[in-house]
Amino acid sequence: MSHQHDDPIDALLQKQFKGSVPDDGFSERLMQRLPPRRHRVAWPLWVGLLAGAGACWLSLLAMPLLHLGWSDLMGGELSASAITLLLAIAGVSLLTCWWTITEADDR
């Protein structure tokens, strides 16, 4: 279900069922028997990020457009390759921001 449908369903359920349902302590006993929540391990994320960054760096090393654009930017010249490099950086940054916002809305 989506967030649009959750609110009317919640309102309907709260109107129909006031208070909690007696379960003779079943919920409490069940919660006590559940295993503790496992903690997330962070190292696979960092290894994946470093591997991805390394693979991207290695694949871009052989591109003359990248070297030309970088040297033009450092020299203060706005050539076509420098503008292409800036647009690529801006595009990736905007895509990352968009992805972060959409992931944050799901929680």
C-alpha cells in the first residue's frame, strides 16, 4: 500500500476499534522470545564505495577529454571539455541528491 491509502485506512481502523485487543499477555511473551536485533556491519558499504570509486578512477584515467578538461579548468580556461566536465559533475551531484531525497521519503 502507499502512503495515500494508509491514512484513510488508519482513520477507519481507529474509529472502529477503540483501545487495545486483549491477548492475555501473548504479545509481551512473543516480544521477549524474539532474538535481539542484529547490528549492521558497516565495512561492506565502505569496501563497495572504495571499490566503485577505484574502478571509476581507473576507467576515467585513459580518457583524454577528462585530462584536457581538468587542465583547462586548472588553467582558468572554460573550454568545451572543461564545461563538459563541470556538467558531468553537476549532473552526478544532482542525481545523488535526488536519490537521497527519494530514499529518505520511504522511511
